Amino acid sequence: MTKKLPLTGDLKIAAADDLAKQLSTALISGDVTLCTKKLVSIDAATIQVLVSAFVTAQGAAHRFAVDMPAQSVLETAFDRLGLLPLLVVENGVLVGIRDAQTVQVAA
């Protein structure tokens, strides 16, 4: 059974630790999907928590997914950090992050 959790409001560094604990606990128990419909903004510290959650999910043999429609707050944040080429997005859902060493960058 997939646990659905909302990401809402302005997610800043102050919320990163709590989010990390929440995701870690949820991912130990099973699959997790984050809903970003009410997300207003997100900073680099919180993006790092999401990236880390993908690693945690993989290690626990669980699925972690994040709603990420085109031109959303989340997509914009990943783009500004230069991480967009590393993302695996299927039908508006972020389902994975590629290893930076496997991505070829155009010269």
C-alpha cells in the first residue's frame, strides 16, 4: 500500500529535518508518493531531502514518487539547481534520479 503525503506551503531549510524524518519513517514501512499540488516554494535544502529519500527508498526496496507536473514549483527548483537532466519523470511524476556520472552533457 502506498502512503500519500502532501508537500504544502513554503518549504525552507527550517522544515528540512522534520521532512527528512517523516520520509525516512514512511519509506521504511512501504512505498510513498508526495503530492505537490499545494507547494508554493521549495529551497535547495528541501530538494536535498527529496534526493536523499530516493536513495532511502532504493535501499529499502520501496518506491518513492513525487508529483511533478511540467512548469511546477518543483520542476522549476530542480531546473534552477541544474538537476533537471538527472530526473526520471513519467507522466508528470518524478520516479527516480539518475547517477550524475551516467548523464552526458552537451558541450
